[in-house]
Amino acid sequence: MSNEEMIERARAWTVHETAHINGGKAFFAYRYRCDQEPRLTLFKRYDRKLRTVSHTWQVDGVDQISFEVAVLALEGVTP
């Protein structure tokens, strides 16, 4: 399977919330785990003051720069 096919297949995956983090006045965040591949997690942080949202994908607890890179990391492929 090519890298593009792996990424397209992964786009249909679903996630569910596993944790809510309350950072007080500074932020709040949610952690999600992928239903199809439990090694893949998503951390969404909402900054209250700046009104920004950041997304961090992780594989086995290691930050990845994007969803696509995270999917390839699951398969042991380096982009």
C-alpha cells in the first residue's frame, strides 16, 4: 500500500474523547484516542486569552507535525 493510500484510508478513522484538561483562566484542552488505531491520539488546546486552538497528533506519546506524518509513523514509514 502506498503512503497516499494509507493516509486516505486513515481519513475515515474516528476518535473519541478520553480526557478534559482544565487550565483555569489560561486554557482548556481535550485528549482524543483513535478508535481504529489506539496508538494514535489527538490533543486539542483552546487558549482562552488569545482565542486560538492548537492540534497536536501523537503516536505512542511522541508529537508528530501533522496527521499525515502521524499515520505514516504508525506504519513505521518516514516521510
